[in-house]
Amino acid sequence: MVKYVNGDLFDSDANILAHGCNTVGGYGSGVAKLMAENFPAAKMSYYNKYNGEGWKLGDVQFVLVGSLKYVVNCATQQEYYPRNRVHADYDAIRTCMEKVKNFAKVGGLTIAIPKIGAGLAGGDWNTIEAILNEVFTDYDVTVFVL
């Protein structure tokens, strides 16, 4: 079930903080920038994968950043410029969220996300929300809205 909380994602006590990122080596703006500032290991892991095997849409990377605390880098967009068009890939969002949910279910972990894909990626929140409602019929996810 999708739940909404007004507040800062980084104040969440959820075990998993999942966010969207691109596949082309950019991790310096939007939520990714905030992840990098709060959890430098998440940015380092993103670049290690980028420089190694690379990123494909739908890839996820679970980065342990504390005791039962993960940042999940989710490849939900191919590129990130220009800003005046949609870069969010809805199929990739679905794939990533299914992987995050399955990982969380195994460990009984809680999940928090921003309005993934609807910020700088330009995706339509109504479309993304419908995807989340389909994926999270049997498990909770909390969407943080500022």
C-alpha cells in the first residue's frame, strides 16, 4: 500500500531509502545530490558500478549505509538533460520498485521513497502513482513529500 508523509525523506527511520538515478554517470543533482551528501557511500557505489559494468534501466543497487539501513540506487532514467522533457522511464520505475519490494519483503524491511521519477526526471506523478499502487498491493511503501 502506498502511504504519504509530508516531510523530509532523510528524517525517515525506514530501513530502505530508494531513489531514482540515471544510467549515464550523473549523480550530482536532485535527490541523488542529497543522497550523496547524506550517504557518500551511495554515490561511490553508483560510480563504481558505472565505471565497471555500467548501468541499465531497471538496475538496482543496494548500498548498506548503517545497521539495517540501505540506500537503493534505482536506474529509472536513461539521461538527465535537457530538463524540459520527460526522462523518467515508467517500465524501469516498475522494475526497480518490484526489486526493492522483493528485497524488503525477504528481510521485513520498511521502504521510503521520494516522488520517484517526478522531479528532475519530469515523469507524470499520476502515472507513477498508478505503477506504485500496482506494485505495492501487498507491501507498504511510504512516499515523502516536501
